[in-house]
Amino acid sequence: MPLTCLNTYKQARYSVFKEQNMGWKSLLLTFGVLILAAACSGSSGNGSSSETSATTTPAGASDSNGQASDSTGTGKPLEGGRLVRLFIDPPTLDPHLTTDATSATIIVEVFGGLVTIDTNLEVVADLAEGWDISGEGRVYTFRIRPDAVFHDGKPVTAEDVRWSLERATNPLTEAPNVDQYLGDIVGVDAKINGDAREISGVRVVDERTIEITIDEAKSFFLAKLTYPTAFVLDQISVEANPKNWFRKPNGTGPFMMTEYKVGETIILSRNENYHLGPPKLAEVEMILSGGTSMLMYENDEIDIAGVGLADLDRLLDPTHSLNGELLKAAPAFSIQYIGMNVNEPPLDDPKVRQALNLAVDKREIATIVLGDQVVPANGILPPGFPGYNPSVSGYDFDPVRAKQLLAESKYGGDLENIPPITITTPGSFGANVSLDMEVVLQMWEKNLGIRTEFQQTEFATFLKDLNKRRFQMFDIGWIADYPDPENFLDILFYSDSSNNHTNYNNPEVDALLEQARVETDETLRFSIYNQVEQIVLDDAPWIPLWYSGERYLLVKPRVQDYLQTPLIIPKLRHVYLTDN
Amino acid sequence: MGTYIVQRLVWLPIILLIISFITFALGRFGPGDPVEILMGQYADEQVVERVREQRGLNDNIFVQYGRYLNNVAHGDFGESFKYRGRTVSELLRNKMWVSAQLNIAALLLSVSIGIPLGLFAASKQGTSWDIGTVAMTLLGQSIPIFLTAPVLLIVFALKLDILPTHGWGGFFDTRIILPAVAMGVPGIAIITRLTRAATLEVISQDYVRTARAKGLPESIVQRRHILRNALIPVVTMLGFSVAGLFFTSFIVERFFGIPGMGSLFIEAIFARDFPIINAVIIIVTTMFVMINLIVDLIYPLLDPRIRLGGAYAS
Amino acid sequence: MLRDDAQPETEHYGQASRSYWAISIRRLLRKKIGVGCLAIILLMYGSGILAPLVTPYGYADIDLSSTKQGPSLAHPFGTDQTGRDVLTRVIYGLRTTVIITVVTLVTGSLALGITLGLVAGYFGKIIDSIIMRVGEVSSAFPEIFLVLIIVATIKAPITDWVRGIEDTIGIEIVRLGVVDYLVLSLALAIFSWFGMARLVRGQVLQVREDQYVEAARAIGCSTPRILFRHVLPNVMGPVIVMVSAGLAGVAGSEILLSFLGIGIQPPTPSLGLMIFENGNIAVLRTNPHLLLFPVLTLSLLLFTFNLLGDAVNDAFNPRAR
């Protein structure tokens, strides 16, 4: 979601320019839905640190000196130990209420659902040991693992799953985005709107079997179930203390939350009984009060720190003492873009939009202004994302062709005829967010002669105006909620989608998107999405800028197997420490 | 004096009512919608509307306000919109206490350095000692915290490695030192100047001249008249700073990792978390009015020439 | 400065005479510090106002081939992340600071604060109570919240209105950032008057009973005349000190608003925003010039203002010699 994305995006940007900690900032940004999002914000609190994104293992950042960065484990693995991270206070620990990356990062370690995402970013079983799909792809029957237990030792039953889904969809729970994540289940809409007391599409078959019926054969349904809104909670503990149960949550995840001092620390301890294999670490400490991650890292107070642009200059120097601890990863599953309202002149002419696309030299901005912390975006889907196809053709920098297209547009080459353009961005939260935008604006002026006005608004106002589609042009980002192209293309470009902020409306695209929703053959489905992506790029309601997210972080040599992933997934159980 | 206090106290509830109503109304009619932020990006209009209805946000504003006041009267400030499931009192209690401690530490620092400097400058009035002292403190006041905080951290936490980089451990913990210095230095200038001015004024007063002429030892003159007088600026300063007593700036919090009020309040503003905003405003306003009243009551004790309702009282 | 066209008799009693001002000014000019401060302030304000003439580059001239350069002959203060000249941006930032502080202080502190202070002090009673209570409230109110609401609400209509004017007169005003300056100053003025009003009121209470005011009243001077010609000049010293102290506060608020995203719109530079953006350890360790030059400029301005305030106080206050 955009916001989220925004969040992320901001964070990423933020971190690009500052190294500080501003954890809370990330929080702010994360109003959106967020799923397993990456950027985490949370992660480090601010910008700083976040390690979130990035793909799996470190590809030695120190390309410069050709040395693999990861801590080459010279030390002996330790049993147990405590990993310390800088984090920020999560707005909620109730999985059904989560919308932000910060909360999600902790929640996925403490709770679980029927399915989860593994470190290869594939949907795999969690509490379920397996499932059958029948009824032409509409009926999912999950079998729950016999060894799946809550932290207090109670076995997880099908009734627990059913109760959790009922709770998440109960209007009184006020779960954000529940219709997005669970709305495919038959009867959820009626339940959310208060027309039904129970979800008709959920049926407990026996103690360990549950059957879920969805409205159409949507193969991305399983991916949606990995989101915390579908997580399983313990009815007894929730009902015993409906307001405060999540202070001492009884989850099913690899870690138990043994201590939570609001605004100070969270301590997660190993769940010895975890059904997918207990964590190697004994404890994880999350510092919530903030601080400057870089300093804390250098003073050995934390084990992992995100690296901002300003520090990067220093750390990339091969002679710097911390150079060997620097990791580089792929960007998160998120994209930063400029949206253009296709109903607003002069942006109502595709030629103008294409010209604006062609007149921006993304590569130069990415490398020089953003210090290579982002990857210039050619298409819409991020690299590595399911359905990503490198052959879609976006816009390379071509000022000559841009000028030519502008002259061919209905406004002609005479700049006098072109109505004024204003671009709006959300408040900066102190980050120098406008820097890259300023460069973009200057490129337009230089290459096309179009002068664009810049307008920043405060965040809450921005959100409202965005949803009301009041902007002519806006700068925002989008981050993946679950690994499926539907999450980008359908949500952002389907004409009736509430997140289609550009008013883009192409019947051909709509028809293809509808077709893709129920296509069960994955190859065919992805090829439809590739077709959609190409049409959208040609129509140019967007100027895709870059895939963002934190790409660099510092990890202490004693920390092994710390993975950076472009989605928020449970990953701390793989980490171990050495005596290094 | 009695009537004066009563008068001031009568104003208090009126002021609070007006302010809280303004804040409350801004929350309902101002730009930005907390429910929209709360329910996330996918939420459609219908869902947002339902939640609004559920939370009673569609009722008549006076009904809502009445309900709110009733709750507040019972000590219930409600539940945060953003930090779901947490009450406002819980969120505020610890953070206000942290901010208050840090502010007091900073104030103590300003006072303990500022008063001696002010007395010293006054005793050397007109010399380059005087000018130099005042200029030094002014310099401290003129440098923004954006520079002092990083420099303090780099020097004491990183290079010398004698103080921790972040965190909070209460009033008697080394972690309070750097933030208190960063916050306290600008205040030194104010205290120094006020002390100097007050002292100079007293020195020229008839009763001090008389005391000296009577042959009272200089130390007694100083203790009895000059020092007592120098307390006035401290009290004044206290009155001014008290509005911020339960606040630390989010900038200080950010640099030093302090779980104080500043960040919470800014977050609340961004998220339009009105239960928190309303509560903060009511609490801070009450404190401000009360402490100003106390300050006014202290003045006559320090300086018999001041009478209530007069120049210093407001 | 007040021109003296007063009747002789009041001049005799009041200190509002030219001689008072002349003496004070002369006293001030005799102090080297005072003159030095004045010179620095004039220089800084002058270069701010004349920014387009004295700066070597444009404030938005991006040059991606020379980013984050340290100070050099071509760029005495170095360049920023997009290769813009920091010296140029500092001077333009100075202009922003100058405009906002002056407008806010003149409208808020001076106009609103002094008038209300005089009225409260002179009339007393219920008027006094109302003004003081309202002021107390406005200074207790966490201003950032209200300013945010105000700016978010009034900015759009004001911008539209200015655009309307633009269409008729054909000059681009919005692009100059006038609207930002206006809206910010208005919003800040609401919170900056009380300190001044309180101070003036206190002084008025003391002066009110003085013989020369009674005398003026006895000879039939009108109330406004008494207030502005007799009472006001007596409180000028503290007022000036207050103004100089208030500058720092206004400059600080400007940083905050930028942080919220409702301050001066980029690419117009502002010292506050430059400091905020670069005010962190990483920049200080890697590209210190990005932080140091804006900070030093702002600090110098605030420092000289504070110093000048002291000098003025000494010069204008008859008690302090």
C-alpha cells in the first residue's frame, strides 16, 4: 500500500540522508497496511537501521575490495546468546490490528498462522501441515500439525483457527484492511458489514481440520493468509483480558515475548517447542527508546545497524575499520513513483506523460543523489518479485524524443499552451525528501522547458487528498503486502480499485486483470500480468522512479545467518552468534 | 491576597473548558481524519463510516464533548487511536515523568552555573570580565542543539567513550548527563542575564546603600539582600519553563534516545490521535496556570516591594 | 523612532522626548559592542535582502557533477548533495529567516503584543483579566499543533487568492514563496505576542501611577495619546531586549514547521531546514560543511542580536549606567 509504501519509502529515503535514529518517524509513516513489508521500519528504528529489506544473504558490500563481507565465521557457534537491536515501540502487538511494518516485524516472530513465507520467499506451511484445494480451486482444506502448540503448551485446534478468523472479521474488532486480506472468503463481507454473525465460508471439519471456501479460484489467496490479519490467537487468553492480552501474548511463533516495557525494551525469548525448529538464539532484545544507531553500533551496544547515505561515504572506503562488516542487499519489494492524474490537463494526453517519463535521468539521480541505495525502476514489479519480467520496456532517458513527443501532444510545442503542473508530496518528517524531486523538476525544466510547482503537505492531509484524488501529480511509493503481482497491478491500476489514485481507466487492462484473478495456471497468469504491465507502462499514468529500501547495513561479525528479506518474514530463529 | 487566589482559581476551569473545547472541535472539523489513518489504505468509505459510527464520532459535537468531559472527570482520558489498546493515561504517565526529570536536571544545571556567573558579572560590572561572561553564555544560547548534541555525542560517547550514547535510567544515572547538558546550556544565558540585572538593580537601591552605610559586613549585605534578590529570576524562569516541564523536545529525544513526551506528541499530531492531543493540552494548560499562580505567590516572599495584582503578577 | 511634535508641557514631564532617544542612541553608539553588532546585523540582513545580487549562483542550480564538495575557491562553503552552492543557499536562507522573523515579530510581538499589553495594563480590571488569561492559554498551548491546523487550513485558500491576483497583474507571486512567508508568519504571530504583552503590562502598571502620566491625564490628553507617547517610550528598553530574544524562538519554530512539511516549500532554502536536515552525527563526521556553515551563520545572527539586546538595554535603561 501506498502509505505503507510511503512509509517505507520514506524511511528508506530518510535513511538515505540521515543516519539517525528516528524511530518514531518510521512509525508515522507506516499507517498503511503493510504487510510484511519490508523496509522496515521497524527495524531499526529509523532509518537507520533497518535492516529489513534486502534479500537474503549479504552480497559483500565491499565489492570494492572484493572481499565477502559477511562475517566470515571464524568463531565457534554459540548456543543461545542475546541479539540486541535498535527498534521502535510498535503501535500494536495484536496481529489483527497490524497495519505497519514495525508491529509486523515483531508479530511475525511471536505469532503464526496456517501458512507463512520462508526465507526463499515462498508460501509454506506453518500451523498447517498441508492443505488440499478442491471445488475448482475454491475450497481449501487445511490439516493442522499435531505438534503445533501455543506458548503455554496448549495444542492449536481447528476451532482456534475459526475463532481467530471470526474475531478478525468482527466489526467490533475494527481490524484495518480486513476486507482486503480475508474478503475473498465467502461470507466475510456480510460479517464485516454486520449482516451475519458468522463467516459462512469457514467450517470446522474436525479437531485438526478446517475448510475455507473462497468466492473465486484466486491462487493468490494463500499468499494473503500469510498476513497477520489471518494469524491464530488463543481465545482464552484474549477473552480473559480483551484490552491487554497482547502485553503477555500467547502466540504460536518461534519467540515468546517475555518482557515488554513500553517505550523502553522488548525481550523475546526462545520458544523451545516451536514446531518448525526452535531458534538458536536464547533472547532478542529490542531497544525501543531510540538513539543514534551508528554510534550505538560503534560502541558495541547493538549488533545490527542500518547505514544512511552520509555514513556510507565513509564506510565504503575499503580502509575503514567497519568496511568488512558492511552488507549489501537487494532492495525491498517496493517502488517509488510519481503518479499523474490522467484526467487533469495537461496530463490527460498520454504523449505529455510519456515525455515527462523520458525526460528524467533516473540513473543519474539514483547513483549521485541517492548514493546507489536505490535501483532505478524500468517497470513496475520489483526485481525478484513473482511475475517479474525484465523484458518489459519502460522509459530510458531520451531528452530528444521527449521534446518531440511533447510537440506532438495536443498542447503542441508551445509551452504557453501547457497548463501549470503542481506536484504534491507528503510532509518531510525531517528527511530531505525533496532532494530527488527537486532534481526531477529541474530535469523537466531543462529538457522540456516545463516548470513544475512543488507543494508539500502535512501527512494526514496528504492522505485525505490522495484518497479523494485531488492531486494533479504526486510523489509516493508502494510496497508489497504479499508476494503476488496482483498486489501491484490489480490494486493500483484496476479502474474501480480504491488505490487507483491516478484515475487510470483502460478497459483492456481491466479485462486482463479480471481474467488473471481466476487463472489457475501460474505461468499463464504471470504472462497476463506482464501484458498488463506493458500496457500500463505505455499509457504512462506513472513515472516509475526506483525500487527503494535499505540496501546497506552493518552486522557485527559475531552475528551469523542474519537475513535481509524484501518482505517481513519470521527470520530471527535462523540467527546464531559465535564467540567471535 | 485570599481573594486574589480565589479569582485566579475561578478562571482555571473556564480556561480549561474553552481550550479543551477548541481542541476537541479542531479534532472533529480540522483537516485530517484519524479513522481514515487508523483503518489503513484499503479501507473503503463504508468501513471508515462504520467505525466512525461505532466510535460515536458522528454524534453531535456537544454530545461527544459532554461524554468526553464526563470521562475526564472520572480520570479517564480514553484510549489512544494509534496505540490501540493502550490508555492515554498509561502512555502519558511514564513519559511525562521522564520529561519532567530531564527538564529539572537541565534547569538545575542552568541555575547552578547561571547564578554564580550572574553574580560574578554584576560584581565586575562594566569591565571586560562582565562583558566576556555575558558573551560566553550568549554564545551557548545561540548555538542550535543540532550542533551541540552531535558534538557532545561524538566527543563523550564515541571518542572519549566515558558516557553512554543513548537511553534512560532515571535521574541518578549517567545517561541523563549529556541530554541535560544539551538542554541546560541555552538556559545558562537567561539565568545569568536575569541574575546580573536583578543584582545591579538591588545594589543601587537605597536599602542596600543604607545597609552598607550602617556598616553591615559585606557578606551579610550580600546574603540578605543581593542573593535573595537573585532568586527572583530563578523563580521567573521556573514560571516560564513550566509549560514545557512535562515536555522534552523531540529533537533531544531523538539524539539521545529518551522515552519522553516530545515524540509521542508529534506522533499523535501526525496520526491525529486526538485522545492524546486533548489530554496533553488539558494537563499542560492546568500545570501552566497553577505554577504561574504559585510563582506569583512566591514573589512577595522574595521581594516585599512586590504586591499581588501588581506589576509582576499577571 | 518617534518624532517629537509633542506639546512642550508634556515633553517636560514625559521622557518621550527627542532628547531621551537621542541620548540613548548616542549612548548606544558610544559602545563599540553595540556598533559592532549593528554592523553585523545590517550586513547579514542586507545580504539576505539583496541575495539575488550578492550570490554567485542560483539557489536551485543543481550540478550533479560536483556534489558534496568541500569548501573551495569556486564554492567557499562547498556544495550540497545535489551540487548546489552552499554559500548561495545560506544567503537565501538568511533571507527567509529575515523575512519570517521580522514579519512575525512586527505583527505578533510588536503590534499585537504591545497594544494588548498597554491596553491590559492601563485599563486593568476585566479587560486586563481577559487579555492575560487568553495569553496564558495561548502560551500554554502546545503551539505546534495549532499552527499545523492553521497552516493546513488557511494555506490553500490564501494560495488561490494570491493566484487570482497573479492573473490580474501578470506577475508570478506564488513562485516567490510569498504565500509561505505570509501564512507562516501569521500562524507564528498568534503565539508570540503574550510574552511581550505581559512585559509591557507590567511596566505600564508601574508607570501608570507616575506623576507625569497623571499630569498628562490632568491636562486632558486622550488615552491612546498617553499610552503611546508617555507610557510606551518608557518601556522601550525591555521591549527591545524581548524582541531580540524572541528571534531565536521564531527561527526555531520555523525549523519545526519545515519538519512537519508545512514550512517553506523547496527549493526555496531556509536556514532552519538546512540545519535540521544536516543536523546529525553522520553528516558532521563525513560532510561537516553541510552543517557547520548554516549553523555558524544562524548562530552569529542570534548571538549578535542577543548581544545587541543587552547593549540596547544598558543604553536605554536609565538605571543601568
